[in-house]
Amino acid sequence: MPASDGREPMMVHGVGLVGAGPGVSALHLPTLARLADRFAVVHIADSGSGRARALAERVDARSSTGIADLLADPAVEVVALCSPPSEHADQVLACVAAGKRAVLCEKPIAFTVAEAERVVSACRAAGTVLVVGTNHLFDPAWGRAKHHLDAGGGPVHSVAITVALPPNTRYHQLVTEFEGELAATRRPPAELDARTQAAIVRQLVIGLGIHDLPALRDVVPRLDEVAFARFVPPLGYVMGIRGGETLITASAVMVPGGADALWRMSIVTDIDRLDVEFPPAFVHAGSARARVWAADGRFTEYRPDHDDGYLAEWRSLADLLHPGRVLEYDHILDDAVFAADLADAAEAAVLVGQRA
């Protein structure tokens, strides 16, 4: 039945959260609490840590270990995958097989092109709503920045993506996450051999750099060459990339005891420079800040939005659950392929640089 004011009635959808780490406790639970008219957390599952029970008690939800009980729960209509990235592809496929209506998967959905194709193909065939948690792409400030670039109409000459973060345990454990010989590597990052450095750079690009890659693809749809890529100790990378006539630099580093977090994308066109500075992860500080420096000296700062990209991505999912909404499977796949191809090219470039 339509609402009395002519709008579609709000449906409250049961959400199951897979994962009980900071992404769930600091990001998704507070976000979903602000969207109580659309979502209700009904089930939280962990991998055996026991954290799911404590989080579930806070929101009067069920808890379990592993994904099977959560997928068998009839109250779970939407699944949010906040598990380690290496598990995302298989878990999306499990959600589809279980007949869940929608999946919000934290980035990335897959580590390889083949995995991404399987995931998107399965969702498309089943009609499963799929949203990837690329919160920077959903950030209201990025939408305004993209509109500014489109309105200017000039070519983009350069893009610089700069990420400086405090330590993150998950990334510092990368050296123990590889298969075969790499699994035994426990030397300090500065002593890692070339093959290990290249593998770490690949995982950092697709696990950390992925935050900005869908937004980069908005501006530079095709990347032609990774001119160079280097591992940066203690844990990070720097890359030089060419996409058509656009030059791109991307750097990311985690420094113990370093400065406050910085996450910035700077875009230079014929007429101005646009800086978009995103808030640190795991905080709800509203949208990014977008600033423009024009060639004639004028300065413009767009007013930050109270809402952030996390709210926007969940609102997008709620909208897609309405009948008749268009699901952009091709766009999701293209984003995933863009990231996987760049990660592969960065890994290869690290090895070339080491041999040189």
C-alpha cells in the first residue's frame, strides 16, 4: 500500500553482519542505528573471536560463529560482508546461493578479474542486489567534486592520491598472509625480497588503494601504463601511472607514531586544482572536504555535508531494494576489473624496478 502522502512506504529490512571487527562496531552499527526506519540488525557472526556476541547484545540481535547459521536465518534479508577481503568472493556467492535479497560487500569484492566476473555474474543471474562499500565514491563531497569537473569540461592533466595512515594491524600482518614460501616470511619489511615486496604492493593496492580507485575511474576511465611502482617501508607504496594524457601519482604509507591521518585526492585541470580530503577511517565526521583553487587566484570551499559515505551507501542499498530499480552490475564489474588490473600492473612494475 502506498503511503498517504503518495510516497512508497518504508520497509525495515533485516540485516546480518558477517564480521565483528572495527568495521562493524565503529562504522556499520552506528550507521544502521541512524537508519532504523530502513534496517534492523538481526544477526552478527564472527570467525570464532567471540566479539559477535558482545556486539549482538548491544542491538538485541542473534550471534553465531561462521557464516552458515547467519545465511540460514530467515530474518536476514540483507547481508553485510565485513570479513577479511580474501573471503569476500566466496561469501558473496554463498549469499546468492542462500537466496538473500541483497549483499553489501566491503571492498574489494574480489582479488582477481576471474573472481569478480563470477561474483557479478551470479548476482546478475539471481537478481541479487549488490552494493560495494566504496564509501569515498558514495561521499556527498565526491559527488559535488565530480559535478564541478564535469561542468568545467576541460581535460584532467594530473591526479595525485596521497594516503598517510597510522598503523593498521591487518595490513601489518600481510607478510604472513601469502601462500607457499611467502607464508614463512617474517623479516622486517625493509628486508623483504623483491617478490614479497611486489606481492605486498599488490595487496595494498587492491585492499587499501581500492578506496579511491572507483573515484579515480570516474575521472580517468582507462589506465594505460604503470610507469613505476615501489614498495615503501615500513609498509606502503608509491606509483606513477599514465591514463591517456593524464599523469597519476599514488602513494600510501603506514608509519608507526606518524602524523594524523591524511587521505587526499588532488586533481589539476586547465582552469583549477581541486582537492578532496576524506576523513579518517572509523570515524563519523561527515563528508569529505572539497576545495578549489582557480587559475585566477579565486578559492572556493564546498560546505561539508553532515552525512558521510557510509550513510550514503546504505541509503543506496535501501533504494535498490524497491521494485523496478536498475542494478548497475556492469559498473560494479568494471570497477573491480579496473582495480585488479592496476594491482597486477603495480606488482609487475615493482619487480621490473627491482631488476633494474
